[in-house]
Amino acid sequence: MPVPKGSTVDPARTRAAILDAATRVFYERGLDGVGVAELCGLIGVSKETLYRHFENKDALVDAVLERRSERVTRWLADAAEAAGDSPAARLAAVFDALREWYSEPTFRGCALVNAAAQHHAPRVRAITSRHLHKHLALLTDIARRARCADPDAVGRQLLMLLEGATIVADQHGADAVGDHARTAALALLSGA
């Protein structure tokens, strides 16, 4: 990210640009699929610049995963909120958003679950665990709004359905996975 002569460097913008580029590369190639030197070449920064903003590759990975988790969590919560007050509409909106994501040409599954599977480091697994807890909170809230007898259990079941559908869409193709997951989620909610 060369800076034109005479302009000033904006550290926050540089950090954000590194995170954007690293997010794409890590999602496409995996955490261990690219070394620091190659990563710097792909994202257009020197190692010095990378290390000025992130202590090491692990710190960059953590920042990418935390940022991705925040973005995905907000995206699904916003989809549910936009659907109104009906618990069924909220749940359908979450699975509709997922269905659209599954059909994107760049879809490669859940970046956080992929990271935890690739990188058994406790810090990566902790970030992924927090991410899944945020999904669980959203789904449990929907189950509470639906007055399910055991909203905690229904929330966990919906989380398993959500993550399972994401893995199936990644590994077996997105055709109808989103529709099937949505139908199963709504049946689970109405039957609980």
C-alpha cells in the first residue's frame, strides 16, 4: 500500500487495509496456507509494515478472526432484527441470509470453524467458541420469543443446524442446503 509522495500515513487506515486483505487471503487459502513473506506480497505491504501493526502472524490471525466474528454476528442479528417481531420471521431471516451466503462464488464455509479445525491453538479455539456463543445467544433469544418450553435446548439445536448446514453447503455444494436448513429450523421452532 504505497503512500503517494507528500501524503501522510494513516495508521488506522493501513491496519484496516491489512485486515481486509489478510481476511480474503486467509479465507481463500487457510491460516497455514500462506507464510508471512507470501502474505505480505499478496496484500502489498512490507514485513516491517505488517509487524508495525501486528506483533506477529498469530496476532494478525486473531485480529482477522475477531473482526470476522463481529461482522458475521452483526450481519445475522441485523437480518433477524429487520424481520420484525415474529420469532418465525426472525429465524427465517437468519437462514435466508445464510442461504444467500452459501450461493456466493467465494463461499468456503465458516471462517472461524475452519480456523479452529486447521489451527488447534487455544487462542483460535477460544475466538471460535466466543463466535459460536454469539450465534447461540441470537438463536436462544429467538426460541425465548417463540416461548419454547426449553429455549436453551432449542437454541443449541438451532446452532447445530446452522453450523451443520454451513459445513454441508461447503463440502457438498449449496444446492438446496439453505432451503432445507430453513425448513428444518422453522419446524424445530414450531414443534418445541
